[in-house]
Amino acid sequence: MSAAATGSGAQPFMQTIQDAFASALHLMISLNAGLIEIVLLSLRVSLTAVLCAALIGLPLGAALALFQFPGRRFAAILLSSLMGMPPVVVGLIVYLLLSRSGPLGVFGLLFSPTAMILAQIVIVTPIIAALTRQLVEDLWSEYREQLQSLGCGPRRAIATLLWDGRFSLMTALLAGFGRASAEVGAVMIVGGNIDHVTRMMTTAIALETSKGDLALALGLGIILIVLSLGVNGAAFVIRDLTGRHP
Amino acid sequence: MIAAGNGRDGASILPLRLEGVGYAAGGQMRISDIDIELAAGPRTIILGPNGAGKSLLLRLCHGLIQPTAGRVQWRGSGAALRRRQAMVFQRPIMLRRSAAGNIGFALKLRGLGRSERREQIAEVLRRTGLSALAHRPARVLSGGEQQRLALARAWALEPEVLFLDEPTASLDPAATRAVEELVQSIHRSGTKIVMTTHDLGQARRLADEILFLNHGHLVETGPAAPFFAGPATPEAAAFLKGELTW
Amino acid sequence: MVTLSRRIFLAAALILTAFAGTAWAGDRFITIASTTSTQDSGLFEYLLPIFTKKTGIEVRVVAVGTGQALKIGQQGDADMLFVHDRAGEEKFVADGYGVKREPLMYNDFIIVGPESDPAQIKGDAKAVDAFQKIAAAKASFASRGDDSGTNRMELRLWKQAGVDVKAASGGWYKNLGQGMGATLNTAAAMDAYTLADRATWSKFANKQHLALLVEGDKKLFNQYGVILVNPAKFPKVKVADAQAFIDWLISPEGQAAIAGYKIGGVQAFFPDHDQPGA
């Protein structure tokens, strides 16, 4: 995917947009092998990260909502603040951890998709956990007396409330996916943007931008948006299907 | 099949004794000096104007709140206490599942196996006239249907004592009637009924004995018929005439 | 009760998991830390497949600024370096992080700027003179500012020109902290002068009103070196395969391959392993 070295005079905005749509269309229709490779990698990394973040974040958020312990309020504030952690900072920290000179260097994970997944897990988990915490707190305040009457205490309520709030939680997961698939700072640092190995949609866009091929970069961006639409669309279809048969 | 609550464990938890029970919140005594005994048999109605403390008293009896003064003393102790009671609230609390699923949830908490649950659910839905709605999402049912479902759920647990907190306050006359008939059926099957209401007509229809509360104090208690014919205290008299200001 | 909705959720979760899969491949590869300008020039896309086809060794390139590349080497996260900063490279070896510096090739830097050329530097033979003129005219200058080889070259030129760019930073001198491509984008957008390597410039697709103004000064030659990361310090370094790549690069075959890379029909890099003083 390289570009011609033309350029005398600035390209008008609309021309660039047109070129972007043209290259996006062309790439998609021709099923460009390079494109498919980075699309699959992007999906793999982000979906895996969201799945793992959910496995951690859902019970974590629920537990924070249901159990009383000293420092509970501080934990909730901390969790909310972590949602705003700059991804590039997370990337730096994960890099130092995974580096051969770092504590986890022995696993040799740096510059691999696994490293990118780990970084994205760190970024996405606070989002899912914080949103889950709020949702479960609201549900618990609604259900608490009836559940206690039935003999269901906080511990047994975790699974029940998570299932009951599944539609709102799905939105939380989609928010997490959005963050993961749009992220470029952390995956650049821990992944290295290595061709055919760790190059994803976002890092490819950054690369093409730095090469000056703005139309192609924008075209890739359009494809990324289409991808996101696809994932969200699938989620809503699932939601509709299950909505009719609870 | 649906019999009295003492079918399960064998030992009755009645009579319930409240000795000097009081509850303070926010520096104020909301309810005080409650001395009552609730025995098996008669349908007990807790009567009084809004803000008298009826709901609070019910929650203290059921153990959802701990008294700040005095004791709530059942006969026996341990797990049996929770298992042999059930409660229905003013607004029915249903999980995002089918009608049958909500009943199944309660039964599963009690440890019933799948086929046992299925039988019990079918029976209790039949008794409450809700069989046709078994697989509908509980939340789309009407207010009256949901409250009957709540009663069905409680009945399925075969409780020895059933607490009801103003169960018909948000229902129309037809639904109210259906609920009252169900309460009577449940009573006939051997469950002790303890219910609050501010509706005089309902009290007249359902009560065997009356506990009259006002401003957090137990003002008058006794069998229903003499109470309605000629109350002993001026407050009760004023309430019956509809003249009690709060 | 396993309801239909639960089944659908389960299916979705399973598909998700299947997607996850394992994250690491078992192929034979080395990791090299190089610079963004080298990557942006397209050299690797051309050169690496030749080597891989011959040896079956995959070469993974992490392209960052020279400062960061050296740091990655110091952390032991790469098997070798492929950079263009002689002083930095020699220090790397002297400090024990690298085994030996092999000179590899050079390309040259050029000064580009707005067609209108407010500082009147077009055609100047000496880069230092051009820099002095730019400073005197207080014309906009975009610096990479990222401690890269290009950046270090640029700062050396300013020093020789006797200009204090720290003082000017924020005014006509824009210190960006970006790679070559990003810096060119910015220079194009704000009609600024900048120092660029010829290869990236040739490939750059967003020139707008920028033009090549100064070239050919020997001071602008950009020497590349390759260094094997020291396995004594970092046992995990893939010595055999990385050394194989280095050996190939400096061999006549590798040097010829480098010379064969053209941008727009023009040779971009000039192999000089065997030339004295490289």
C-alpha cells in the first residue's frame, strides 16, 4: 500500500475526502490482502481485550457496588478516574513491564499482539468496571429488599444482577470496544507497528499519515468506522433477538 | 401440593414477639415501645395513617432492618427463620425474565431441582390464574398481574408467614379485588398473614385482628370486629371516621 | 433454565473467544530497532523480502526516533540496531550495549522550504550558510525535535551556524517532537523550512507548496550503521540470525541490493561499508 510522490500545491479538502472514499472503496472491493490482514488483527486484538476486560471488570464493578469495606468510596473514585488514563501512558508502563530489562521480560511478549492486548485490557477494564459499578449499584438499590427477602444476599446477587442488567452492560462493553479499537498510542509503543505482525488499523493510519498519504490514511479511517458500525450493529441484533425471549 | 409452611422443616417459627422494639433514624425515634405477639392463625392487619410507621414495623418484623431498641424474637433461629417467611412489597419487584423465570429464581435460591421447580411453578401459576402468562417477560405484565405474580412467587415458597406491605395501594379496584382473594386463598392454605394498609375498606374485609399504629406508637390492638364496632381509643375512632390528621 | 437468550449470548461469547486465538507465532524472526525516516523511505519494504527469501528469517522492524531506538537497544528489546547517528552508535558500543558498529550506507539530507523562499536560500552550496540566513530572516523552521539522527544532524548545523535555537523555540523555530513524515506534514501546512532526508522527501505525498532548496553539501551526508546488541548483556538476543542479517547487509550482495532501491527512478541509498572513514 504505497503512494505516488506527487504534490505541487495544497489539495483542496473535498478532493482529499473524495480520494479517501475512493481508496476505501477500492481496498474493500478488491479485498486487498494487506487490508484484510490488518483488519483481522485489529478485530482480534480489540475483541480479545474487551472479552478479558469484561471477565475482570464485570465482577469487579459488581463487587465494588455490593460490598461494604473501608475505602469503598475512594475505590469508586479511583476507578472512575482510571477511565481517563491517557492510553499512551498505559503503553509506556506496559512497555517497561514487558521489556527484556523489565520484570516481565522473561516472557518475551514485547512487540507482539499479546502485548497490545495486554495494554488494551489495562485501558478498557476501568471503563467496564466503572460503568458496571454504577449499574449494579442502581439495580441493587431497586432490588435489594426483595432479594434479601428471598434469601439472596450480596454475594449471590452478583450473577443475578449482572444478568439482569445485561442490556446496559452490553453498552458498557461496546464503549470499551470503541475505546480499544480507536486507540493508537499504547499499541504503537508496545506493539512497534511491525509490518505483518503488529500493524493494526490505527497504527497503519498513523503510518500513512506520517508518510503524507492523507487520502489513504483517511480511507483506512473510513474502513475503521465501517468496522465499528459492524460490531455495534451485531451487538444490537443480538440484543433484539434476546430481548424477545428473556 | 401447596400446603402450610411447616411442611419443610417441621418446627414452627411462630409466635413472633416484639419486646420494646424501637427504631431511630436521623436522630429521631420513628417507631417506639412496640410490644406485640403475632400467633399462627388470624390474619393480622396493621392499620394507620400515612407516616405512622407501618412499613417500618413490617420490615423490622421481617428482618430487613434491625431495631435500635428492643428485640424481635421468633421461635427458633437459624436458616429456618428466613426460609419460612416471605414478603410482598407495594410495588412488585420483578427481574428481567419471564413470569415463570421469576418464580423459578426464588425456588432455585431455596435449592429446588429443575423438575421440582417446574412442577411448583406450574401449580402456583394455575392457582393464581397466570398460567397463560408463564413465558411473557414479567415486566410487560400489568400492575395487577405483576402483583399477583409476586404473590405466586411468595406462595411457591410455602412460607409459614407472609408479610405484605400495602400490596394494593397502586392497583385499580378490579386488581385489588383479585389480590385480596389471593391473600385469602394463601391464608386458607395455612400461611399466617401480616399485612399493612391505610385502606379502611380493605381492613374491614380482610382483618381478623388489628394493630393500629399512629405516629410510631402502637395505639390499639385487638380482634377486628370489636375494633370496627367501637374502638377504645380516640385516635382510632378519629381514624375510622376519616378525621385523623397527620 | 437455559433460555433462548442465554443460548444466543453464549454463542456470541464463544465466537468472540474463537476470534481471540493464540497471539504468538512460532516462526523464525529477528527484531530490529530502526528509525521512522528509514521506514518512511520504503527501504525495508524493498530490502527485507530479499533477505527473508534467501534465509527464511523474518525481519521485524520497530521504527521509532533514533533516541528511542538506542533506548530499545539498551533495554535489550531488539536484536540489532539499524540507525544513522554515528556518535550515538559509537557510544552505544562503548557503553557495552552493542558488539560492533558496521558502517552500512548513506543517504543525504536536504533543506526543503516554501517555494516562495523568504530566506533566499535556494541553491546555496553550504548548509550552514542557509541556516544562518533562515535564522536572520526569522523564517518559520520546523524541527523534528525528537532526538533522532535527523534531529541531531540539524542541531549540529545550528550550532555551527552559531544560532541558539533554544532561545528561538516557540517563535520562528518550531520544536515538534515528531517523526519525519509528521514534521513534513507540519512544514507543508505552515510553509516552513525543514531538514529532511532525501528518501523520505522523495516518497512524501503531501508536499503542497514545499520545494527542495539546498542539497549536495558534504556536511549533509547521513551515514547509517548496524550494530548487533550485546548478547553478553542480553542472553535472549538472537545472535546467529541477527548476525546473519548484518553479514548479508555488508556483503557485496546486500550492498548491491541497497544500491538497487530507487524512488522515482533515482537511487535513494548509497552503500559504503568498504569505504574508509564511513
